[in-house]
Amino acid sequence: MQRCKNGMKLDDLRTLIAIAQQGSFRAAASALDIPPATLSRRLQRLEDTLGSQLVIRDSRNVSLTPLGQNYFDRCQPLIDDLEAATSEIQDSSQNTPRGALRISAPVGLLTYQLMPLFNQFLAQYPEVTLSLNQLSNQQHDYSPEQYDVVFRVGQQPDSSFAAATIGESQRILVASPCYLAQQGTPHTPEELELHARLASVPEFEWALTSKQSNQTVWLNSPVRMAIADLNSIKQATISGLGIACLPNYVVADAIAQQRLTTMMPEWYSPPRPIYMLYQRLGYVPLHISHFIDFMRSALTTSSVLTCSIADKK
């Protein structure tokens, strides 16, 4: 364990930085991948070493004392520089990327687009490891302390991450040929209201825009099935239970195999951007920069992800 000349351990200082950044003991312990008891012990040891209280603890909130905030503001850049310099020296001594990648991605995008590319990258760089412990498209559940690269669909709030647009998610109306043969094919939103809708949670409402008038119609009729899993909705649609509005990358294979049919070509669902987010500032370790370059190249050439409105007019 690294120890400063005055007896203070760098791990204890990293503990204070994690608590300040995460806002809670539990989140800080998770970011450092240590038990909460270890985190509390390190913080107490740091306060004992300095002879001052750095963190105010109560039943709900964790905040820094004025002295703790000042200490954090002065020490964080130093620790960041130290870790960047250490990583840079380590990477300069090796030509092969190695290290751990922490990834967050929506499960649908992961299943149908990302996972095969992850496998290719790991096969190409055997000394890189990858962990996926957050399968979500939520906009508020990631930070540079938790993840190295994050994939998200839809507009993202401002953050400390850089955002690279790697494609578009275009939702498509689909049904099985059997369902359409039995129930008929809708041609307008009004006719679509009369059919069984299969919706992915939380996409209960469907927005359809006319290519002729540019008018947008919202469909919010009762749904026959609502599941927070795109693949389950896809399989239910293939089974003939109703009509679904699913991302192009989810249904592309079923359409090509003629297990699903598209409809209402004069109406489209506005596309949503697909982002790859990664650390904006500071030194980026070699294995992470290689991964970013690899995924950017692979995804920006994907015919499914780069499908646009113009392709459907």
C-alpha cells in the first residue's frame, strides 16, 4: 500500500475523493470496489492522521466539512495527475493494451449490436478484461468513477463524459405475416388504434410522423402486452400476438428472414441518436483508447445503426 512521508496512505485519500464525488458511503464503496466497512475505516484513519474532521455524517446525507472540501479541492487534481502519470508510464512500457474495461449499455443494444463487437475486441486483445454490471438506458446512472465507456440511446444530459454519435435507433412498426393475414394490415394511425399493441416498457405511447404533412400523431391506446425487454416483445410479435414498434437493430434479422413484416411506409417514428460516452479529460489508458477507436470504427459502418429517415422516404 502506498504511504506518504507523513504516514498518510494514498488509498485513504482516494477514499475521501470517492466520497466527495459519489455523495454517499455506499456509492463510494461501490466505485472503489471495497466493502463499506473498509471505506469507513480508511476515512477514519485519514481524519486521525490529519487530526481534523473531513466528512459530516448523518442518517441521510454525507457532506464535506469546509476543511474537508478545501482539502479535496487541492488534492483531487494531484491524485488525478499521479494516476495519469503512473498509467502513462505503465502503458509506455508495453505495446499491447491490457487492463479492465468497465462498460454500461442498454440490454437491447448490447444483445443485438454490441456483444459481437465486444467479443471481437477481446479476441484481438487477450490481455483486456471487460465487465458489464449495468444494463440500462437511464440517463443519470453513470459517472467516470464507475464506468470507462457508456452506450446510451436518446439525447443525453451534459456530463463529464465526451459523447460520440455512433448511429441512430429507428423504431419500426412490425407484425408477423400470420397476424396481418388474420387481422388485416393497418395503413393509418387511426386503423392502427384498432389493433393489438405490444409495447416495450416504458414506450407505451408511439409517436408517428407523416412524411407528407410532417404531422405527428401519438398512439396511446391500451396495450395487450407491456414488457421491459425488447427481445420478449419481438418474440411475442413473431408469435402473432399483435403489432410492435421496435428499434431497427432488434428486428432487422427477423425482417430479413420474413418472420416479421413492416407496414405503414408513409409514417415513421423519429430516430434517436446512439451515443458512446467516455472520459472527456485527462489521460486515457491504452486499452480504453483502443476500445473507443475500435467501437467507433465498427459501429459507424453498421448499416443498421446508421439507418436514417432518408433511407425510408
